[in-house]
Amino acid sequence: MQNKLSFYILTDTHYLSEAMWEEGESINNREKGDQIAIKCTPYVLRSFLNKIIQDKETPYVIITGDLINNGDRQSHEDFKKELKLLTDAGKTVFVTCATHDYAGLGDDENIFHPVYYKKDGCIPAERVYKTELPSLYYDFGHKYADSIDEESGSYSVSFPGGFRLIAIYDNGNGRSHCGLFDNGFAWLENELKKANENSETVFLAVHHPVIPPWQVYCDVAEFEMFGGYKRLREIMCEYGVRVIFTGHTHVHGIKEYKNGNGRSFYDITTSALPAAKGRMRKVVFDKTEGSCTVESISIDRIDGYDTGGLSAEEYIYRLNFGGLIENSLPLAKTDYEAFIENISHVFNPSVLKKHPFAAKRLISVFNRLRMSTVAAFAGKYADITKGDKLRLKNVYVKTVACCVLAHVFSGDAPYYPDTAEYKVISGAINKAVRLAKRFGYDIDALVPGSRTALETANDFLYNTRTGNDSYIKFFLED
Ligand SMILES: [Fe+2]
Ligand SMILES: [Fe+2]
């Protein structure tokens, strides 16, 4: 066992203490259309922790930030009680914190402000500030560290068998820079140098991504990346660090980075725990085999929470923005007011309110549109089999669109280039680009970054990462 290290990795638990809300409009509106199901976060967390506690073979747990949702003290205190269940069961827990874990100071860019959700509105709650976090979580981090970067709170821990975790606290202003500054990078490089001299196998854990789940994420919102991600990539390659575990994007994904010298590493990002397909990962490093294996583990039920008989995934999906849109589309015909109300939790419905007749007609057409019609527009009928032609007559475009939407965060979207759906969608995109050009519009140029509309769409239609977002086994030597 000395040659092995195994641990669970969780992220973006977004815990909200039950003591922080009362049943009513304000909490329910907060929950609708988000990426997570905020009210049941304590129960989702407990359900996963129960699984971890049952596994007597795995001694460590790592959680990479956005531990709680809104920077309030009560949620941190209750969250720590949950972590104590793990330590009482003999596990050692390591956390890092992120922007949801502390309140903005007013002079930084952190937008999170702790509130108590009363029936009909919110009132301010006691704040936790960024500088407090490392000591607040001393028992779940610094207590075990043999080196700490005082500026950021990042820390380094060694494990029996020659393994080392470097847990990075994102420093910065809470929005446009969440990463390390020069001193932090110097500390990190020094830790990596020492680890290499001692032949340790090093892995990193941090909240913000070092490789984006899709290129457009980086092109549209580079500030959501780890501050200094390009520098960190090269440092990882230089020192032979093969893996970094991240969160923040709420995407379940595994992506590889290769630098110009052929050195590479993986950014393994894990979905938010209280998302519809929320999962944790179990990681096993094996020095004898020279490998690292990462698998994903979900829960079927939310222990102790009334979901009306639904599975965890079914219950949360109805609240998440994808499920809210999918379930609201039929309402556009039968109850337009309710449709607008639901949609308003996802985006601004002012256009839909201003032009109700046109909007209803358009949504009605969209609700009835089938993939065979899109295939006819794309001129793709010749490329697909007879069986698929028949099948697509019964496949609604909205079903395909909602499927793509549902996989944005859960990963492993199903429409690979050999599927009829992909041929139809890609054909339609290419035709739309060609048609727009005739009218003087360059759709490809409007897409952020340097990639075409189709290249950007591909990232959402199928797995353009490593091909499997749930599982990987890779070698520790590059
Ligand atoms: Fe998050
Ligand atoms: Fe985050």
C-alpha cells in the first residue's frame, strides 16, 4: 500500500446552511435556473460523504473551493461540522477556498455578499473575509503542511510513499485575477524543485481552471481562468507534474495540455457536487505500475431529502437552467405568463415580453421542428443512412438542443461526427455561414476567438477533450 495513494476529490459544494433561509419566494427564486440546487446542498454533500465514509480503503479527501455559496459564517461553521464527520471516520481532509467562500470587501472585485433568505427578501448576514479562510480551515489544510505560502495561503503536504499535494489558494481580487502572484509562483517552483530532488510524485489542486473545458470559455471569459494559467502550464511541464485537479467551471471534464517541447499534463475538472449530474472522483496513484487512475462516482438518491420520489439527477435537473428551459418550452403555448416567469430566472425576457405574438409563433415552430427538416435545409440527406433518415423524422430539434444543453456541464455529449445528428447540425451550421456571407455577414468572424462557428460548436456536440470525461488512466512519466 506504501506505493499507492488514493483519495476522493470533490469541488464546488456551494453549501448553504439550512439556518440561512426560510421557505419562501426569495430562496426559491434564488434556486431556480442556477447550475446548482442550493436548498438541498447539505443533503447532497452528506450523501456523498456517506459514500466516502463507507470506503474504508481511501484515507484522504480533497475539496477544491467554492465550499459554501455566499461567504457567510454560519454556512462555513456547518460545513466544517460535515468535514468533521469525515475526520471522525478516520479520513484526513484538505481544502482550498475560492471566491464564493468569502465576502467582497467593496474595494476588490468579489461580488458575493452573504445574506439570509427571509420569506420575502434578503437581509445581510455575518461575513467571512478572505484572509480568515486558511485559519478557519486550519484542521483541513495547514495543520498537515510542511510548507505554506503566507501570501496566498497555498500549502504543500507530503504523503507516505513519496507523494505530494500542492494545494493552491487562488489569490487576487476575486474576479479578474484569481491565481498566484510572483511570490506565490516562486514558492510553488521552490516546492516543485524540492519534490523533484526527493523523487516525489507531485499533483496540484486549485479552484480555477488551467485548461478551459472549451476554447470559447477562455476566449470569452479569460478572467475565469486561473490567474497566471499560461505560466502555471509551463511550470507544470517543466517540473513534470502530470495532473492538476480543478473546479470552478462546474464542468466534468478531462483535458490534456501539450507544450511545444512535447511535455504534457492533465487538467481534471470535476462537476459541482449539487448539479444534476454532480459527481466526485476517486483517484489512485500507483507508483509500482507508474500510473494514475481517476474514476467518477455519483449518488442515486439525496439522503434525507424529499425529492418526491425522483432520483438525485431528476430532481436537480428540473431546477437547473437546462431543465428549467426544457420544462418551460411547452408552457409558451398554454401559459405564456408562467413561461416568461420561468425563463426570467435564466435570461432577460424583455424581448419575449415586448413581442409576445411573434415570440409565441417562433417558440411554437421550434417546439414542432424536427431534425428531418433541418437535414433538408442542410442538404445532408445524402450523407446519412436510410434508417437514420426515418428516425430523424421523429426526432425533435428541441430534444437534441436540450440534450446538448444538459451535457454542457456533465460532459460526454453524444453527437460525434459519425452520428446523423452531427451531420445534420454541422451541415446546417456550414450552410447558415455560407448564406449569411451572401448577405454580407461573416458568422465565423463573429464567434469569439480564432475558431470557426463549427469548431466552436464541436466542443458542445461531442467530447473533444480526451474522449471520456468520467474516467482516465494515465502514466506518471510523461
Ligand atoms: Fe462554483
Ligand atoms: Fe468558482
